[in-house]
Amino acid sequence: MKVSDLVEKFDLKVFSGENGLQNEIKGGYVSDLLSDVMGNAAEGEVWITLQTHQNVMAIASLKDLAAVILVKDLQPDEDTLKHSKEEGIPLLGTSMETFDMAGRLYRELEK
């Protein structure tokens, strides 16, 4: 599944990083603790979080993540948008709660 498929399937908002919409998704990771994501997320995963600051994109780039999804209608900081575009990692948004988004992503990836 590509990030663009996920965007369409769940009607996600694309904040930035459109160049990465063809990234392949290999799994998902849910955490709001940057050190946890840095230590445990795997390449190609989609990170679901409520963190909106620029360090999110630094970690996403370091781990070569497929995309980042912000939950609860949270809006990214300007620096976060800039880094998303520079790194080509899609920064997406949803009104869903973390639990709901994670469950839907899990079900979709298990198909």
C-alpha cells in the first residue's frame, strides 16, 4: 500500500510532503515519545502521533518513515511543514483519535 492509497481510503489531509505520497507503507508505529520512535520505529512505517513540532520530521527522516499522521485535528507548526516538504515525507492529518486511526491502519495493512 502506498501513502496515497491511505490518504484516499481514510480521507486524510495532506499538510505537506506531497513528493512522498508514493512511499510504500510497511507497517505502523504509534507513540508520542520521540525517543521511543527513534529507538523502535522501522523504515517504511507510518507514525501516528499528536506531536506537531519540527522534531517530528527530524525523527521521521532519521528513521526513513513512509509518513506521519497527526490525529485529533492537530495542526503542524510552520517549521514542521517546511521539514516535511524538504524531506519528502508526507505529513498527514485526521480528526480521528489515535486509537481509531491505529486500528483502521492495522486492519487495512492486514488485508
